[in-house]
Amino acid sequence: KAGVTQTPRYLIKTRGQQVTLSCSPISGHRSVSWYQQTPGQGLQFLFEYFSETQRNKGNFPGRFSGRQFSNSRSEMNVSTLELGDSALYLCASSLGLQGETQYFGPGTRLLVL
Amino acid sequence: SQQGEEDPQALSIQEGENATMNCSYKTSINNLQWYRQNSGRGLVHLILIRSNEREKHSGRLRVTLDTSKKSSSLLITASRAADTASYFCAEPFSGNTPLVFGKGTRLSVIA
């Protein structure tokens, strides 16, 4: 089975712009979770989608949003980018039982200038 | 906070030595998981230990869980340079997030 894929792998944006990141889960996985990783804050949970519905949400401002499509692919969007949004954004998929093993993609490294 | 805490934050050993990392958490858990992350890449799941298990092995990895002390340890035996990575413990936080990760232990294995 192919693993979790994320596109793009690298991205450079300027403050105020918006960005959309994409994640394709492992075939058959219905849950997709997004995490932000920074040196200062570590791995922080953004949100989780299951069967096109947001099931959980972390403590991030409304500028961060996401969605999941019927084929389980997911996108996350960050509007009005700030310098502090520079991070590695990781997507993980699983079958859908909460607390089970997560399978991570390689991440999208976002740099905001 | 529910977040687990790994200890030490950084560990440097010689190839062939054993490496032990510890994780402490704050509330009851159903399971605890360990992940590895090579520099700037995605996380790879290593092992999951359930709350009713005390020890689990996978190849050169041994994980123990002490629910009375709310702690877990990851032992890597006969370490190799390829084991150089950051290691994270993670536990489900019921009601909010699928997994909550600690800050990780950065392991350096010197050849």
C-alpha cells in the first residue's frame, strides 16, 4: 500500500498570503489528522477529520481551517499568514478509531517571510 | 496539560551501546505509543503498548509501561548510527485529540 502523501513538500509564502496544503491518506483510512511542528512548541494537534466531518479541533485560531473530501483526501488552509506560521505541517491517517496508531506523511515545510 | 514529557531531552551514545528514554504522562491512558522522527521528516510509528501490558518487544526495541507511576520507557539495544533521530511518546487524550505528543528525546548515535 502506498503511504500518506503530502503536497507540496516545501512552500515559501509572504505575510498576509494564504496557503492550502494537501494530504492523501493510506487507502482505506477514513481519518486524517493535521499537526503543526515547530522547534518551540513541538508537535501540536490542529484538527482531525473523519468521513468528511471535523471530529476534533486543537487550540488554533480560525485562520486555520480544513476539510475532507469523500475519497478521504484532506486539505488544510491557513489564511492571512503570519511569521509564526512557519513550521512543518504533518498529516497522519488512520482507520478511524481514536487513539490508534497514526501513519504520518513526510510533511510540508512552510516558510513565511 | 495532558502532554507527555520525555526525558532526557537529548542523549548522545556510542554505536553498540543501549539507549534508554523515558516518558511521563499525567492522566489515565488506554495506550501509549512511541514514534521516531528523522530530521525534518514525518513520524514513524514504533510500538504501541496498552494499559494492561507491562512490557512489549519489537526487534531491538523494548517498551515498558508503569501505570502506577504514569511512566513508560523505550530501550534501544545495540544502537546503530541509523537510530539517530528524535523519539516521541504519545498518548490518546480522550475528548479532544487523537494523540498528544511530548517534546521528544533527541538521540545521537556516534559511529
